[in-house]
Amino acid sequence: MIWVGDVPLGRDAPVAVIAGPCSVESFEQFRETAIAVSKAGASLLRGGAFKPRSSPYSFQGLGLSGLKIMRRVADELGLGVVTEAMGVEDVELVAEFTDMVQIGARNMENAPLLEAAARCDRPVLLKRGITATIEEVMVAVETVQALGDGRVVVCERGSRTFEPSLRNSVDISAVAELRLRCNLPVVLDPSHGTGRTDLVRAVALAGVAAGADGLMVEVHPNPPMALSDGFQSLAPADFRDLMTSVQGMAAAVDRPC
């Protein structure tokens, strides 16, 4: 069991849902989203302050201002918050404002960043690399464990394949395999895993059925107007429906709700 603030993550805990927008765009946008996901039953908030975008012309995040917004809103609602550190120089700052430091898929093999995150006195959410094997994920996990206090959560978020209809291809079997291999909490990101709002629910439920200890879901108050990843973000009403389905699936596979 690993605690993120007041939230337990592990096989004896309820399925934890980490939800929020891809990017923190403004105080109003993040607060509106946070209130919606909190009312629906989300366990933790997510949001991006530093955004590793593929194009230099895409929204790159608010940086420190985004971190301050997330902390302010999280404290108001009594929730923990998770966000990504993109470089070694960001880790200390991110750790100051958040309850869990995320290592993104592009950085899974960035050894200096893994080392800095391991030493930051926060749990680490480690996302599987875009083309990483499970063995390579385990090497990254062991790097963080060896240098830190062992609080690591592994995230399956889909791999890059030759399938053009999906942003990524989710490896549902990896959820079960990682839980067996590392005996750590494993969460699934169906938003990045599919890149499509119409597939998030189905893949999320498959992950819970396979044993996922948590889900990481992108939510935006107005997805078509999102500055990043609106095409994979759920509207608040759709997120509420997802949470109802997740509770039903958790009960079906004998997970606490």
C-alpha cells in the first residue's frame, strides 16, 4: 500500500481515480474541473504545469503559476494533486507544490530525472515509456526504489504502434503482469492510452477488471476548447457516468469501492 496524501493506492484499497485537465489553463478552468471531478468521487487531482508537447507551437503550460493554482485548488477541496516534472531542475519545485511527482512516458529512461525524483520525499508515479518493454519498466522502477523510499506507482499508458486509429495501444495484460512482477500499485491511463473520448470508458473498465489499482483520466469543462488533448478529455457529465461504471466493475471483481 502506498499513500498519496490521505489516499491509499494498492490492492487492498478502493480503485483510486486521478482526474483533471491535461493542462492547467487558468485558475477558473482548473477549479471548475476540480470541483466537478471531486463531486463525482475522484481520489486525486491531476493537471499539467509543464507540458512536454511535440510541437513548439503548442501550449507549453503555465509553469510555476500552474503549480500554484493546483495547490490552491487542491487545498480548498481537501485533495492531493499529481503533476509531471520534466527535468531534474523541476523536481524540487514540483515536489513543493504537489503530493506525487509524475515521470512522463518520454522520460522513463532518463536516469538523472529518476534519481532526482527518488530523492524528493514524494511518491513517484512512473509512466511506462512509449515503446518500453515490461523488463525496461522494471529497471526504471528498481532505479527509483534503490535511491528512494520505495513509494512508486507504475502507470500503463499505451504504447506507440502501427495502428493508425488510436493514439496509442493499451496493453491491458501489462496491468496484471506488472502487479505480479513488482508488487506495487499499478494504474491505467485510458485517456493517453487511446487518445479518444469514445474509448476511455471501455478501456478504463477493462483495466479495472485486469486488476488496476487506479485510473488516470483527463477531464475538461469544455473539451473542444481545451488548449491540449481535448480529443481525449471527458466532459464532467461523462466523467460522472464513468465513475458509476468503475464502481460497478470494481464490485464485480471484488475490489473495495
